Amino acid sequence: MIFSELESGHSLEGHAIPVFKTDIKAPKYLYLIGGVHGDEVEGVYVLKELFSWLKLEHNLKDLPMVVIPILNVDGYRAQTRVNAHLVDLNRNLPTKDWTGTITKPKYNPGPKPLSEPENQFLVKIFDKYKPGLIISFHTWKPILNHNGNCKDVAEYFSSYNNYEMADDIGYPTPGSLGTFAVEKYNAPVLTFECPELKTHRANLKEIWLENELGLKNFFGSELVWNKIK
């Protein structure tokens, strides 16, 4: 597929947030997002490998797609979950259930919804290129957390990697992307939780290899097109 780099966003510390788009105009786009939490290198790595393949794969029909390899670039540089404001970007989006209560420092939602430049940039891109399906790559334990109408996508990937599926991860996530995108854009979100390296897998390559076939086949399936109609 052919991607063009769009105008970058900028983090709190002034670092560029690269974003790429296929050269197709469409009512809705498939989003691939990594690095919402800067210390989740496993999810970033899987998206990096997938994106590298997509850029070299010319036998696939071009999809309307937007790729943000690392949203929290400051956190990634510092290897912290939070951004340079010590805010969890996945608790900072303007959802109906947003709360300013800090239950744990790592879940700091910020002083107000959308206070952080990284999320302001993300919403700006969403508003310009409406999401039809968002796949957000994270790290925790092997689980496919589906919000909105994408249980079938979770089932598809689970048939390859045998990851657990869940529409609820067992605790509240106010201000999260999974809630926000469904509320504002009616766009389903699959939070693709990769296994944590230090407790679940031997190396990053192993995590990619257990997901490679499912991810690659997904882009040649009818399912992906059905989600962005």
C-alpha cells in the first residue's frame, strides 16, 4: 500500500507525532494506533512490524487507512505510561463518564477532558478523517477488548492467536478511547492487548509471530471492508 505522511502533531515537549494515510478519500477510515501508553513497547513493536509489511505489500487493494505508530511520543522516549504532564492519555478523552478523580497515579485523567496536546491532535485527525474502525495496540495480557460493533473482529483475530475476548476488562476506564470513539463517531474500537514481554513471552519477535498471520489475513478479508463502509 502507498502511504503519505500528513502534517505531524506535537507533544507537550515539542516532539513530532507522525501520522500516515493511504492516498484514498473515503467517508470512513481504518485507524491503527500504537503507543498511547509510552511504556507498552510490545504493542508498538507489533504495529511497527505490521506497518512495515503494509508499506511493502502491493498485492492488497488499498484501504482508506490512517496509521499513528506512536501517539505518546514523550512517554515512549521516557518509557512511561503517562505523557510529560504525567497524564494517562487513555483516561483524558471527553467521554460522558469522564472524571477528574485520580484512583492511581498511572490513571491520572488530567485537569480536564482533552487537556493534553496528544489527544487534541488525535481528535483533530478523527474529525478530518472519520474513523470507521479503530485498532489500538496496547500491552497488558493477551486479550482482545472490543467496544462497539467489533466483536466479529475480535473473534477473527482470536481464531489465529487464541487471545481471550472481552467487552469489559473488569474495571472502569472513564475517558478511554474505547468509550470516546463509540460515543462521538459511532466507531468501534478493538483494544489489541499484546502480552507483556517480562511475564508472558520470550522476546518481541515471538509476539509478532503469533499475530502475524491473523493481522496480515485481516487486510485481505471482507470483514475489514465491512467495518469501514
